[in-house]
Amino acid sequence: MNPELEYQLMKSHASELRRAAAQHRRAREAERASGRRSFFGKRRDDS
């Protein structure tokens, strides 16, 4: 594959991962702030 193309692809994938991670972190913080129980039925700070 063309090295420049590969580099652009890698950069876009990295930014997608960063965006997903930030979204996940925001969701986690919102969940913690609301005091709602997680999917597994226990809070993380109980463990």
C-alpha cells in the first residue's frame, strides 16, 4: 500500500479511537455522577 495513504488511514483510525474513548469516558463519568448502577449491577467503588 502507498505509505502516505497508510499513514492517513492510521491517523484517522487513531482519531476515531480517541473520539470513542472520550465518549466512553464521558458516559462513565455521567453514570458515576448520577449514582446509577452499572450494567453488572454493582458500583465500581464497591469492589
